[in-house]
Amino acid sequence: MDFDWTYTFKLFWSRDFWTATLLVVELSLASWTISVVLGFLLALARQSPVLVIRKAASAYIWFFRSLPLLVLLIFVYNLPQAFPSTSAFLSIPFVSGLIALVLSETAYIAEIHRGALLAINRGQYEAGHVLGLRKFGIQRLIVIPQALRVALPALGNEYISIVKLTSLVSVISLAEILLVGQRYYTQNFKVMETMLAVAFYYVLIVTVFDTLLKMLEKHLDFSRKATALSGSVPMATTAETPITATSLEKPSHPAIHLDAGGKRFGDSVVFANLDLTVAQGEVVSIIGPSGSGKTTLIRSLNGLETLEQGVVYLNGRAFLAGSEERLSATLPRHGCEMLEIGMVFQSFNLFPHRTVLENITLAPRYHHRGSKAEIQAAARATLHQVGMLAHELKYPHQLSGGQQQRVAIARALAMEPSVLLFDEPTSALDPETVGEVLRIIADLARSGRTMVIVTHEMKFALDVSDRVIFMEKGQIAFNGSPEALRQQLQQGDRLSEFVRL
């Protein structure tokens, strides 16, 4: 039998086929969209700290990934036999097909989302935490945009799978593309010609939406953004703007105080019964060998690490309590107290999907610290102070390490905190860029701000600090002025050995 090309070409203009194609598009898009949303919620439940929720999510994923879609379709469509009240909507093939597809695809898409969430660096969550964002704010502004970019290629592939899976819905008499084709070739027995047309319509749908998804993927890929410089610099920020001294009154109580703090990881005790007091406007540098507990200590002051014992007081008020304490009033909070402690991380933790200016303005806008114009003007002034105003439209990956750290300092300053924490701010930098960051921190130290700095830069610590603390094995072995430290170095003890390493 000769292949009837004329008949095949006529099918390309068939109204029945185009109606079926539109139906497939509607069904696949609805299934994919609903499954993407529900799958993300299921992925979050899969990572929930609540055991019951986590187990329930895992059970759902296991069950519906194990169940063939064809079996699920037939089951859902025939469910009114057991529950007659559901016949009003489950007897409609489109509705039954949509429910079955969503139940099945949500399980697969949840695992895609979970993989994307796991790909987001923990530092992104911590950066949101220290900026005072609540859990939903961190997800909405920081995690979801990045996770979506990571997951989008796999989500696009899953959409293509859904388009092809819609052909199974023909078993419950939905007039989609395959069923229309079957009706045609049972009438004229031109199977090959008809199936070629069926293939054409499926390929058309996949090609169109695959192209659209690739365009969206390219749009969301911030790593492909072209390097940008600030198009216009406001006149108010073009002149040199040194970091000026703060004019806040200095109360008699300490800026931050840790009382009898204790922290351990499993059976390993990091520090125990540790006290730390930092006065208003004081600059304290913490030095010590790796593993001495200094980074854990500074992270315990703002809740990034949970203390087992002790209480952290901020400006004279109980702010954080150890997990073994029974002070409900001192449990970790995300209110105005959190905004009083700014932090600069060792690895910068800038938000890679946002420009320099957006990194600086995110927290002030989230906390409604003024109009958009006012917040942007203040952010530009801060960027000018750290020498980064000309780079306000760049993305973090377009900056050097020193430039990223200066932006991180500006982001911490944007919320005008009363205490600044620095966790080894130069350890991730090359020697050429260390100096520029240290200069900014030194300017901040001279401005009268309260600062706690974990650092290995001994000369810098001696030059800018009001007090230097030496930690070893979770204990404070030295706590005194730079002058006292210099005198101590002449005694040839353990502190002298460390400084000379």
C-alpha cells in the first residue's frame, strides 16, 4: 500500500486535531503548574523538622512514584462507583485526568524541588536570618528564586513528560490527540498516515513550550548577565563621604553580653561557662588557633548557633537563651532585636541572583525603612563609603573577592545595627585584596561603632582594637588591651608562640 501524503497533509489542518491539541495544552499546563506548586510544598514538608510531617511527605512520594499512572487514571475515573457523590466531577474525563496527573507528578516534582533546595548554600539562609527576615521572607526573597533557577531545566523536562503522558488519558475517553487519531484510522485504516499527524502535533507542542522554557531559563540565569556599571550617580553621593562617627548616646550597660555561655556539638564541648562583655562603642578582636571556638562564639551571639547554656543580652535586655534555659522571654526572636546585630561573613554570602544595589536594599525594604527612593539613596551613600557605588548594577559573580566583601559590609551597615560582627572577613581573600577590606573595617572602628571581629590578622587586631581576646580550647586565655598584649608577648608563653606562628 502506498503512503497517502495528501491525506496526511490534510490532517495538519484538521479542526478535530487542533481542538485536541488545545485540550492537551490545557491539561498539561494545568497539571504542571499545580504540581510545581504542590511539589514545592511537599519538598518543604519532606525537609520539615517535625517527624510526622516528614514521614507523611516521604510516604506520599514513595506511593505515587510506585503507582503506574494508567492504574491511577482508571482508579480515579471509576471512584464514583465507591463514592457516588464524586460522580458530578470525576465523571468528566478532563477532571479525572487532571487529578490523576497532579497526584502522580507532584511526587516526582517534589523530588526535583528538594534537590534544588539542597543545592542552595546554607549561607544564604544565614544571611537572611541576620538581616531579620522571617522564614517565609527567606523562602520568598532568597531561596525560591535561586531554587527555581536550579530546578527549571528538570521542571521543563518534566513538563515534556506530562505532555506525552496525556496520551494515556485516552483510556478514560478524553478526546486528546491520540484518541482523535485512533478514531480516524479505525475509519479509513490509514494508520501510518494518521500516526504521523499525531506525532506532528505532539512534537509541535513540545517544541513551542521547550523554546519558551529555555527563554525563561536564560532570563533567570543571572550568571549570564552582562557586566553593568552605574548609569547615573546622584550628585549627593559623588563627593568623598568618609565613614563618620556615630552620634548615639552610650548607655551604661554593655552593648552585648554573653553570660555563662555553653556550646557543644554532640559529645564535643566547644566552650563552657564562657562570659563575654562588649561595651558600647568598643572594638574587640578575637584571635586564636583553628578549632578554639571563636567562630562558634561569635555565631552564638546572633542565634546562628544555638547555645546549650547561657543568656545573650543585647543593650541590657535578654535576647537569646540556651536550649537548656527556662527563660521564655529570652527565646530567639526575629524582631527589632535581630536588626541591632549586623554580621559580615567569611564567605560573603551575598545573594547571587540580586545586583549589588538590590543586595543592600533588600532588608530595608523588607522592614519598611522608608520609601523605595529613600532606601536606594541611603544604599548608594553606603556603597559610596565602601567604594562600590560604581558597581551598583553588577551581580556578585562579576566582582572580585575584596569587592564582594565590601558589598557585604555595606549590606550589614544598611540596617544601621548597634553591633557589628565580623567572622574572619579576610580569610577568603587573596593577599592583594585584604588591605582594602581591612581599611574599610578600620574606618568603621574609628567611627565609634561597637564591633566584634574574629580575625587572624594580628597587626590589624593590635592597631584597631580597644581589646583583644585570645581563645584556646574553648577558653579565654587572654583578655586585655593591645598594649597589655604586647607586654604579654615578651613573656614567651603560649600566646607568644601563637602570635609568632
